[in-house]
Amino acid sequence: MAAAGAEAAAVAAEEEKRLPEGDPESGGDSEDEGDSDSSGDGEDEEKENEAEIQRLEEQLSINAFDYNCHLDLIKLLRQEGELVKLRRARQKMSELFPLTEEIWLDWLKDEIKMASESSEREKVYELFERAVKDYICPEIWLEYAQYSIGGIGQEGGIEKVRSIFERALTAVGLHVTKGTALWEAYREFENAILETAQPAPGSVPSPEQQQMLCSQLEKIHTLFRRQLGIPLLDMEASYAEYEEWSEDPIPETIIKNYKKALQQLEKCKPYEEALLGAETPKLAEYQAYIDFEMKAGDPARIQLIYERALAENCLVPDLWARYNQYLDRQLKVKELVLSAHDRAVRNCPWTVGLWIRYLLAMERHRVDHSIISEMFEKALNAGFIQATDYVEIWQAYLDYLRRRVDFTQDSSKELEELRSAFARAVEYLKQEVEERFSESGDPSCTIMQNWARVEARLCNNMQKARELWDNIMTKGNAKYANMWLEYYNLERAHGDTQHCRKALHRAVQCTSDYPEHVCEVLLTLERIEGTLEDWDAAVQKTENRLARVNEQRAKAAEKEAALAKQEEEKAEQRKQARAEKKASKKAKKTRIGDKRKADDDDEAEWGQEEEELPSKRHKGDGDGILLEEDMEVETGLFGRSGPEKPDYPANQKEKASTSRKDIPKVLHDSSKDNVTVFVSNLSYNMADPEVKLKELFESCGEVAEVRPVFSNKGTFRGYCYVQFKEEKSALQALGLDRKVVEGRPMFVSPCVDKNKNPDFKVFRYSTTLEKHKLFISGLPFSCTKEELEDVCKAHGNVKDIRLVTNRAGKPKGLAYVEYENEAQASQAVLKMDGLMVKEHVIKVMISNPPLRKLPDKSEAGRAPQFAVPRQIYGARGKGRTQLSMMPRALQRQSNPVAKAENGMVQNSPATSSESPEEPKQMSNADFAKMLLKK
């Protein structure tokens, strides 16, 4: 009744808080129009909150593991003052997840306000006991101890308070930064008891009182001495307080322990300062601290630093795994080990490894079979993200059941349970797992193989083992030699020769990957144990099979050769088409040259035209020939006699390009790579890239130089080098990678010499499995980052979204979405896969990029034998429009040692003198006469 009355009073108080200002009970004017509007707004907000509460409850009924949904529901219920629903919501969440320090403190404070009767205080004590088991939190322990002081008047109250304080010191008394508060609270409590035990002024204490005073003083002395032997912040202040409080000098042993603790504190301070200055989650800093404590080897301190790290990184499975491994191998305390394993799987239920370790720990500590089975059922409902995870958890549970069986008995309850579990596992993978993942996760049927081994080796039941293997082979495994040989070895060890022979004959007939190996095993069997008839049958069987295999391989090779020939023919056709196109272009150019010759019959006219048109001549030749660039200018859009080109922007660009030809090329100085970044994927049409890029990168620091790279014709090639004054500016410039410049994503990467570092790769993103990141495909190209975020944030806190684009910045319909943890990503996969976005069905999966296929080393080694040296045609190879300036009549095989220079092959003098049959070297004038004559 008292509890019901308190609850009713709380609800009434909360309703009173929600009364609008214009309500008569609140002392306001009910007829005031403004107050009436305020009341209406409050009612609307209340209705919205109620609707939101209903929506969140429905969402949790569908997916009880939605962590954020639990938080939102608790926040709304607390805001609305729905105490009964709030208790229920907190209870459900605490059953599924360990609660954080903030959630527990809010819950405890709410319950403390409502607890007035002794029975209600006991419920708060129970709540505190649950809270301190989730994480080691100094604040919760301090709150627990202080709350227990309120019950000091009850029977055994003082001892209960001391017990709670001692447990708190054991749990967090070694906490370097927060442990001092607990020690001081404990001492204050004992000092308060000492004050109550003091006799009245002027009175003489009785022997009992004197003994009690001495005992209480000794308790305080002991607390001081225990604290001074532990490295804690503000140790000096505690030491000074002890000196002032104590009437006797501090013993030498206490001073020695105090100095030793001070030295230990100095060693810990760098790690504490690193944690203080780091940003959440501080995983690297905690790992360094853990390594330091592991070297020191104090189990209590190692346990505490692990607990501190897990309080801030509770969703990191690897950290839980390392902590549990330490507890399993070093401390081996049952309550401590099982508690840590339980918290691990509640924090990271999607990690199968944690569940397997938990089952092993429970078996190791002799936990009751029913509890282990119940925990296994929880693991099956944890929502693993891969099909293979279910195979692993089933295998771990089956191993546990197998270890329970006494195989010396023909039949037992444990054996029947093991067999039924094997059958259930096979059925579960076939139905539940395959329906969810479109695969069973066990293509090789490892669980059925283990079942067959148990039946054959431990139960002497080869008949059942053969049935299982027959089932395995019907699941698509009959074509693999290793599967047949596994069955053969089982028959060889526990069966008979007849079944071995039968299995190998079937293997020879069915195997398609390594039939020769199976045939060899069959012949070996008959050679050792077979009769002449068996040998003849085996030889005939293997010869026929290998003949068919060779025939099939020959057909496959012919088919492959035919395909290769078709590819060669297509390549030859493409080559011929290119040659014809090139010949037509050359013929067209020849016709233009003929036209020029017809117009240049008059020598005077030739000389006049030569003076009018800007032509270049080779030095040293009076009858020089026009270069290719000049030919293009002379026979341009307006022809020979056309008007002078106006100074359009395009012409200005040509002039700029022409002017860039005269700029001397500057070689890159590799000694300045540390202050230089390489910028690529820029637009070829960028006007004045040097000025534009300098303005862009000046935000990162002072730019020493921008070196755009131009082609031989003076056009921008889309990449450049940006050199800074300081190295930190270059590092900051890397942050501009993928910034959109003139409609294209600009690539900014470190400047690294690939010749010296051939394995250097510039790729910002992980190429391995990331369980907290999703890969989404099938998105519409029009989908923006904001639109995708709106879809994804309903399933968790989105840290980053990256839309994949091509080099031109165009979307590819792909995206990567990073969540805060694996649990949110796992739930997002379940909810979003197959979702319709702008009439497009998207596919969502955990990010796990396939490995890049590396070229075969043998092929890589042979490639240079057939490769044409690139330097013959320049850095980019021979272009399609590049014309040879050598007449066909002179195009003969050059000397192998000749060097290619400026597009013409020149022989050294020594070679010319030794080869009289080769043509005489021709001058530019000779080439001009040859080109201009008919």
C-alpha cells in the first residue's frame, strides 16, 4: 500500500508539473487567451510524445536489439513521467544490454526519490547490485556507499556500510584518478562514527568505551596507511592530512610504502595524461596503458585498466576477447570470469567468437548443463552477420555435447542428445540460415562429417556413417576428390575393404577436379588387397575414365583455342581497320601536299609565300622543310589565302599553349617530396592552373611553387606538383583529396617516387572486412548524400557516408555507410536490404571488398620479351595521329643498336662505314625535294 501510495503521489506531482499556466489550480487566470494557447501547445506536444512512445514500442517489438530505440523510449517516458512504463522499459533494456553509467545513475536516482519504506530500500539495494556488475564505475560505487549510510540505523547497518565500502575499494580503489574520492568517503564515515563514540566532555570513559575508541582510531589509521601505499592522484595531500591527524609519528614502513607508491604514480602519469588529452574512444591510449600494466604484472591493476578501457569501448569485440583471455588463463576466478564473458556477449552479441569463449568458460567452470544450453539458445538468436558464424557456434556446442558422452556405454541420454543436436544443426543450417543468407555457410558439410566420424569411431556405427556420407555427396560434393578420399579413409579405418572398393569406384566415376589421384588410390588398394579380377576391373575402370577425361580436356582446349583464335581474328580486324584508317588519313595528307605543289610551281611565289607565312626551317638548310606544326597552320580553316585569324579566346589559348612550349622543363626534385603533394584528375581545360591551384592550396599553408605538367603541344595534362614551405602544410593539403574542382574530384596524394617505392599505394579506404560499415549498390544516380543519410540514420548513428564516383565525378550508384558500431550496421543490413529508393531496389551488405587479383609472376616475367620499349614513342606511346616523316622508300629494317632520336633513325658513323649496302644519310633538303616532287 505504501508503494502504491508513493507511486500515486509521484504521478500526481508529475501531473501537477504538466498543468498549464492558465489552469485555475496553478493560480493563473484561466480566461487569459495567451495561457489558453500555451495549454493547447502543451496538449499537442503531449499527444506527439504519446504517438512517438507508441511508435518506439512497436519498433522494439519487431527488433528488441535496437539500442538507440531503447534510449529514445526511456528518454521520452522519463520526460512524460510514466513511471510504470519507464521501469518496464529500463528493465527490458538491462536484460539485453549492460547499461552505461549515466543510464544507471538516472535510474537509481529516480528510484531513490520514490523509496521511503524499508522494503523499497531493499529493492534499491538490489538495483545497485545489478548496476555495479555491468561496469566498474567509481561514481556508481560511491553513490551506493553513500545511499547505504542512510540505512545505518537499521540492524547491522554499520557493518553493511563497511562491507559496501570494502567492496568498492576492491573494485575501484586502485583507480588512479577517481579512487581517492572513495577512500576519503570511507574515512569520513569512520570519523563520523568516532565522533559519536567520544564520551561527553568532563566524563571519564568506561573500559568498554576506551576499547571502542582505540578500535575506531585503529580503523582510521589502517585506512590512511592502505591508501598511502597505492599510487593515486593528490597523494601528497593525503599524506599531509595523515600527518596532521595522527598524534604519533608515521611509521618508517608506511613512509617507505608511500615513496614507492609515488614512484609508481610517476610511471603511470604519462598514460593518465595521454588519456586525459585524447578524444573518445581512446582505444590506442588504453592499449598502451594495458601493455604497461601487463609488464608490471599486478593482476588487480591489469583487471582495473581493462575495465576502464571497456567502459569507454564496450562495443570493441577484440578488447573483450583479450580481457576474457587474460581472465581465463591468469586469474581463473569463476565469478569474475563468467561475469566478464556475460558482459562481453551482451555488449557485442553479433560476435560469434565471444559466444564460443563464453560456452567454453562455462564448461571449464562446471556450470550446469541447462544453463549452458540456455546460453547457446541465446547465441542462436543474437543475429550473427555471416552464415559461417552459425556453423561455428553450432560446432562449438556440438563439441561440448560430445565431451559429455560416455562412449563406453552402448546407449545413454547424453548420446541421444548429441545425435538429436547434430540432426537439429543440419536442419537449422538448411532452413534458418540458408533462408536468411542464401547459403548454409557449410558447403563442405563439416558438421555432417564430424557426425559421421563420431558414429564411426566412437559409436562403431558405420551404417549410420555411410548414410551421412551418402547425404554429403548428394549435396554437390561428389565431384571433389578430397571428399571421396575423406570418406575412403574413414572406411579404411573403421569399415571393410568391400565398401572401400565401392567408394573408390564411385569416386573414379564422379570426380572431376583430380581424377588421376583417385585412380591412383584405387590401383594402390587393388595392388595391396585385390585379386586379379579386381585388378583388371580397376585398370579398365581407370583407363576408361582417364580416356574420357583426356577427351573432355582436349575438347575444352580446342574450344579455348577456337575462342582465342576468334579473339586474335577480331584483334587482327581491328588492327587492319586502324591501318586502313591511318592509310586514308595519309592519303588525304598526300593530296593536300599535291595541292601545295601545284600552287608552288612558281619559285618567286614560293619565296613570297615563305615570307608571308610563319614557317620554321631547320638550321643549316637553305631549302628547309616546313615542320608538321607549320603545315597544320598553313592549311588551316581558311586555307593558304584565308584571312588572318581574329584574336578569339580559343586563339588566345593556342597562343598560350605555343608560349608554354618555350618554357624550359623543370625536373622534379625528389629531395623535396616531404613538402610536395601530387595533384591529379584535374580538368584538361583548366585555364591558368598555376594561379587557380595556388589560390586553392594557400589555405593549407604558404605555397612555394606550383608546377603544372604540359604536353609537348603546350596543353595542360591534368596533373601538377604543389610544393609548400613547410611539411605540415603538405600533410594538411592531403585533406583536400576528392575536393570537387571544376566538376571533377581532385586527387591529392603524397609525392612518392614509384621507382624507389614500387609497392606504394595511395588508397584512403580499407580493403578488408569492416563490420561497422555497409556497402550499398543499386542506388539511383540522382541520390544525394543527404537523401541517403535520411534513409540510413533511422537504423543507427551514421558517422560517414561516401558516394562512389568515377574520375569525372559522376555517381556510380554505389555508397559506403559507416555506423558507430557493428550492432547498428547489422540491424541496418536486415532492415535496408531490398529497400526501394526512388524506384530502385538497393542491395545492402557488410563492407568486405574482394581481394584484387595480382598478375601471374610467370606472365609478368615473360611480358618484357614482347614489349616494345616505350622510349621509342615517348612517355605515352605512339599516338594514332602521329605520322612518320620518313618516306616509304627509306623505311627499311634499322640496325639493332641504332638509337631513336626525334622520330628518325640515325646510324652511327662506324655502322655506316661497315654497311655499304645501306642508303646514304639524307639531309633535310633531300627530304624536302622528295616530298614536293610528284
